[in-house]
Amino acid sequence: MKPTTRAAGSKAFGGVFALFLLLACGCDQGKVYVSFGQHVDFYHSYRGDSPDETGFGHDIDVITQTLDYLEAHPRVKLSWEFDSWQSLEQRLPIYAPELYERIRRRVAEKDEVRFMSWNGGVVSAETPEEFTASIQWQRDSLVSIFGKVQNGVYPQEMMHTPSLIRAYRELGVEWVSLFYSASPFTAFRNEVLLEGRELYNPLWLETPEGDARMVVVPTYHHADVADFLGLATWAAQIRSSVPGDALLFIAFDADSSTWPLVLELMLPALENLPFVEFCTPGEYLATHEPVGTIVLRRDQADGAFDGYSSWAEKPINHEIWTAVETSRLNQDRARFLLSRFYLRLPDVDSLLDQNFRWRMQTLKTTHFGLATPDLHPDRLAAARNHADQIRTLSGQALARTQEACQPHLKALAGRPPALPFPGSARAYYVYQPRSRDGLSRVRIPLSFGQGETYSGGIRVYQNRREVPSALENLETYPDGSVQKVTVVFLADLGPGAEGIYWISRSSNPRIPEPNYGQVPAGAGLDNGLVSVRFDENNWPVSLTRAGTEFASGKLLAPGITYRGQNLGPQSLSSCEPEGTIRARGLFREVCLEGFYSALCGGDVFPGSVRYRLRVYGGLPGLEIESQVSYPALEGECRTDLTEAAPLGILPGLAAERLTVWKQNAFGYMGSYDVLEPQDSLNNHVTESWAGLSDGSKGLMVVCDAERLAGLAFCPMKIRRQEDGRLAASLNPFGAYWGRQPDHDARRTGGLGLGEILTVLLGEHVRPSGPAYAGTRSDFSLLLIPYRGDRPSEAERNLADAYSYPPAWVAIEPG
């Protein structure tokens, strides 16, 4: 690539300016080692799947240009990472075989290749089994192609959670690179203050508990190059301010058109500096020890707002993640039954293997983002196809396993209970393969022939004792007998626990409905553990537990932000639930609905919310079932929809410091403090729940993962009140927007240009709100108020049991 006259002038200026900085300092420092990282992923959320400029052909062209230019600069070494599934094992060797071999030769001669993960997946939200496979499969892939692999990792999209430190080390991965960029495409810039040598040297990254550690390399990218007006000036600034040796590691997407530009304009001046050496990060780490220790409590990602906004807050994200959770649940349930009854079913093993591999592919980050608010049509179709595959494969595996269990279940069932009325009963095997101990709802849908049973005769029994139950979604024949119904009861089953429950039926229409009296009738919702009160507009305005208030005026504030204004229902009105209910004193509920509209041109677009608020006997929480419809805005009006809040929970929590609590798929519970306002905060991967505390009390938001789930489903907005304390709104299954955090480039010597350019040009720095236009969201949550800062073990158990309820198998008669 031949430089232009203008480019040559820029290079000369860069070299002179760098020399000026160095002479002005007069320092005799160590060397500045420079390393360039190539992040290769041909499977995009922005572009399609064709091998041309509209797809991954662009990647091939840019990487080829980069390597062409570097042919004349043999001192420069590259550090490569790939997703193996698409880029390295398929698209590179098939569509760019010359480039593929060229990269292999470079790695054999001088470059290094390190881990990303086999699937380029959302590693921070993966289970231990998924994470282990992602690293082990990639090791096999890299060794088979390159013959070696460096023991470092560049996690896809900077996704990291504290429990991965030990997991990486156990798999032989010793170091991780994470962005410390002064731009809204970063990782831990605003969580930890680095100074001096720490900015450009390896550090120990410890778990918050101090029980494991690995090395972290602060990493930068092209936005930071702009901050320092070039590579040479940046290197000179480092040498003038950092004692001893320093590593300037610049890593960026290999398909970025800025790579050839940065190298052509800035590399010659950098090479002319006598104190600059080129290396790979692995080479630097081999001769340089960590210079400090840091702890990262937040879950890291490089999306908008320095977190998970770009992958977790669109409706498609919830849709695909719910399929992931379904796949996991079906797998765990099938495996439990196979083990429990010593079954050997090769066809089920094959289905589970296929399900797992398809799920690993589904976990690819680009099935979720970074593109915002919309994924490329090719990626959207692929994501939904993968979701369909894992739902189908895991469902087939579970169904075949349950069928094979029938002889064992019949032997386990024993004799039916003696009923207090004429009728019969059928046995159901209820089991819990994965959750913690805790009360959980069991829902069993049933169908009957006309005259077969009436609702009063439908009861639940265990160990010959009646279990309090309720009926939902009750549909009847003209004669009043039951056609369809869902039987609901509570079970307390820990992991690996099981029970036989019998459900009776009777053709006698005169059997009265039972009343178990666990939740007495009365105004509001009160089960003796939690209490909810409503105002004259039917808004819930009080949520108490043991006399402590957990609401802040209105508990809910649903709606959208449209053209800078908040639109939502002004009041709620009573409604009839879909399907008849027989609560029987097991629970008490209130059905509420509200309406609003958004104007676009001369048209009115309606939106609505519908809630069923419920308290169960013995359960210290408030369940909210939500059905939310958003205005079907189009065109520019759609773009003007910036925030969506199906609930908009306003907890009565306020303090100078708030604490976010979270639990990931490793079962690890951690927390991080919030000390300043932020328009959108989402650094908490959510296996099933997220919580917020003000130090004296807190609120957990728990999702029913079988109905709707998300990898980080509960973004928050932090505001400062007039009294100076911080308060929050919680937005499960919604999206917030606003001003990006300030990354204070001046603190580390930059000009702030990278921040400005990233906000202006970054395609991910866009609101997710437009994606909600015309969509509908159905989900169930449990709000668990608690005293103290940290959720107790009992409250965590309750949350897990709600998210992952017991499974059941109908035992065939005979």
C-alpha cells in the first residue's frame, strides 16, 4: 500500500511531535513495547452471511490490506483471536483459503494466537459446562490448525464475570485482556482507577473473595489512538510518564477499515522511535511481572453504557435467551430422569448431544447484538432458527425420557389416596433437578371429557394428605363440567428431590370448592408476610414486609419514552383475568389494566399494560404477571421511541451508596456498589434474579425463566434525589437510554476525541427502544423484599425455585 503525500506528511508530523515530547521530558525511561491485536469474527450482527462487502467479504478485504501493508514492516507482530465455529473452521478456509494460509504462516513464524472461545459466546452468562466446552473445543481447534495456542484470552465483547477467573485458570488460561479505553466501547475504565505503570502493564485480577486470581492486561483500541493524535505521540507520552517498561496493547476488530489507515499513517513514525519495540502480549508477559492488583465486581461488557445494554435489552434478546433456558431446563430434567432410573437411551443421548452443540452455537454474541436496535435480517433468521432447534431437540429428549420412565413411575406411585367423595385420582411424578430448596409453584394443565369432573372434585394429594391447590384458566362445558384447567399448588423440593402427587376428579357437581384459608379475603393483597395497598387510581403504592415499606410512592411506572416525553397509563382499572380462577384461599390476586397512546403524524398508536398481582400463602413475595403491548410506531416515529418500561419498578430504596446484587449461571452471587447517577446501568448478568439494596433493606426481582428470561434482564436507572441520596428505577424486560458515562480521557493524558468519535460513529451507541415498537411482552416476576444489605440464603433459594420450578410427569394408569 503506497502512502499518499498527505499521509507521508502526517507521519512526519507524528514523528517530530513525538520527539518534541520526549525532549521536553528529558526522562531516561524503559522501553515501550507495542502490540497489535486482531479480533477476527466473520459472523456479524450488522452484516449478513454473504462472502461480499455486505457480509464477511469485507473482513477478508480489510485483513488482506492489513497484512499487505505489514509485509514491509517485519518487526511488527500480531496477536490473533478467532471464533472457531464460524470464522476459523468454516468461512476463512472455504472463502479465503489464501488468507487462511497466510495467517497460519505468520503464526508459525512470529505471531501468536490466543483464545476467544469456540463459539465467540456470551461467556459471562454461560453455565460451567458450556464455558468449559467453549474453551476446550477452541483449544482443540487452535492446536489442530496452528499447532499451538497462547495461554491468554480476549473474551468476545469483553464479557467477564468474577467466577470466570477460577474457571479460566483451571482450564490453563493464565491471562485475559480487557479494554481500558477512554470511550463508550470499553470494559473496566470506570470501575477501577489505574495510574502510572498500571495503565500499561499486567496486573493481578483477583476475585472479590480473594480466592483466585489471573493476570489482566489493560487493552486499548483505535478510539484511544485518536485521543493521542497518533501512535508515536502516544508512545512518547507513555515513556515520559511511566517509569520502567510499558506495554501498549492495541486490539480491535480485524474488519475495521481503520486498521489500514492507522498503520499507513502512524506506523512509520512509531518504528523510528528508538525506545519502541514490537512484541506480542504473550512475549511481554513472559518477562514482566504484574505491577499491581485489582478487583472487578461488575460483570464486564463493552456495549453501550459500559455493560450489557447492547445484547440484553431488545425483545429478540429475551426471545432467544428464553429458548436457551428452555434447552438447559429440558436437558437437566432429562439427565435427572436418566440417572434416577438408570436408563440407557442412545437416541436420547444423541438428541442431548445435538441440543448441546446447537445451544453452544446459539450462545454466539452476535445472535444478541452488538447491533442496536435491530439485528441484520440474516442474523435474526439464524438466531431464531437456532432457538427453534434447541427447543425442539431438548423437548424431544425430555419427552422420550419421560416415556421410558413410565414402568418405573408406575411402581413408584403406589396406591391412590382415599377420597372424601366419589371419584378417582391420577398420579403425577414431580421432581426438581436443579434448583435450591424453596417453595415453588407447580402448574399442571389438564383436559377432561364432558361430565367427567366438576371443579370442586379437582384436588391435590400427597402422602394421603390433601395439598392446598387452586385452579386457573378454567373452561367449562355447557353443563358446567370442566373442559380445561390448570391446577396450581406449592411444592418444597430441593435439588434432586421428588414426590408423587395425586390429582382427583369427580363427576359429582355438588362437591363444594375447598377454601384452605392460607390467604384471607380482604382489601388489597395481604398474606401475612407481604402486603400491597392501592390508591384511588388502582396503582400499587405500598409494598411492605414485616412492617417495612419497600415502595416509593407508586410501585410501578410503566410506559415509553417517546420524543423525550414519558407516555404511559394515567390510571389502572380493574379487569377480569383470562380464564376463570378458583383461588380457594391459596392465593389472592388483583387484575389491573391501563392504556395510553402515542401520536405519529395524524395517527394514534395505542399501548396497553395488563397485570395480575398475586400473593400466595406462605410465600414472602409479590408475583406480577404482565402482558404489555407497545405502540406500533414506524419509520422516524419508531426511531423516536427511546425507552420501554413494561413495569418500571420504583423501590423505596435511597442512600448515598446503592448496592446491586446478582447471580450468574455458575451459581455465584456477587455485588457492586453504585455511587453516582447513571441513565442506564446493566453490569449484572442474571441467571434468574437481580437485586438492589440501600444497606438496610433491598428488593429482589426474579423472573420465571420458563415464561420469559434474559441474560441481563433487569437494567436500572440511577437518579440523585433532592436530598442528595441516590434512588433507582428497575426495568425488567425493558430498555433505558440516556447519556453515556464520561470516561475522562484527560485523566490518562488523552484529548477526549475517542469518546466523541465513538458516540457519533459507533453503531452500538443507539437506543434499544425502537425495537419494542409494535411488540408484545408476556412475563412473570416475583418481587421479594428483604431486610439488610445482602439477600439471605432462604431468599436466594426462593428466587431460584421461582425461576426454575419443579417438573412433572403424568403417570399412565394401570
